[in-house]
Amino acid sequence: MPDLTFRHHDAAAARQIRATVEAIYKDSYTEAIASGDPFDTVEAFMWRFDAYAARPKFDMVIAYIGDEPVGQIWGWPLESAAAWQGLVQEPEPGFTKEDGKRTFALSEIMVRQAWKGQGIAHALHKELLSARTEQRAELFVEPDNATAYRAYLHWGWRKVAEIRPGLPDAPLFDVLVLPLPLGR
């Protein structure tokens, strides 16, 4: 794995480096952007980023090799059951009960094309989640995203449900959960 450094950003700091966030997205999701899917356009992605980065407990990490940003990850603690709107079926009673301390929503993880397959996504995953104090993390993954799906399962995530979040043009996602702290 390359020699990485990490920079942590809260919501305000993340908004200050919006151009970096966009550049990493453009280079990480070239095929998705080229597909023409309205959910994957740069504009739609940046609209979602702006909404996420408006959350007061937003937490983001960017990985660098030297001065070059090569990947990013972010999320936030879920404050209410409203975050689970669009859940196809609740996997167990009380699953959607949230209080800001139970579940960390891992929203995005991406690595630029030239650095994929070098362990950077996993390093970002560990860097962000190792400091989390919530009981569990959750993420949404498209079922046909085989590369990401395999990685998540290998890192200990497990599928518990499906969801179509209340976002414009959102696809149906699988919901994966991971117990925290890491290694538990």
C-alpha cells in the first residue's frame, strides 16, 4: 500500500474543500457518471454532498499521497428514525430507533482510478470508523456494485435489508451493517 496521510474534516471544513470533493468524485466514478443515470451526475452528487455536509456532526477523511488527494470517505450519526425512510422492510423490531449515538451512517467511500486496488479504500474505512463511538455503522450499496460489495463483506459488513432512500432518482440499495467498535 502507498504511504498515505489522512486529513480529517468536520462539516465546516468539508464545505471549504468542496472542489477537492468534486474532483475525487469525478475521477472515482467515471463509469457511473458516463452512464447518464441522473442519480450519478456530478450535479446530483454535489447536491447530496452539500446536504450531508450541512449536518453538524458530519465527519470526513481524505487520503493523500504527498499533496495529492487520492480518496475520501464520510458519514454522520443518525439522529432519528426518519433516516430510514424508504426501508423496504424493517429487519427486526426497533432496528430504526435512532438517538444520535446508536448508528453511524457511512455515506460515501471512493478512491481515484489510478489508486484503486491498493488498499486505500480499506485504509480510509479503518481511519474513519476506528474513532467512532456508535454501536454500529450502516451503509447502502447498489447490489450490482460487485467490487464494493465484495470488499464490504470481506471487511465484516452484512446485509440486513433493502432501501430506496428519499433522494431524487435514487436506486434500490442493499443495507449493510457493521458492529462498532471495529474488530468487535
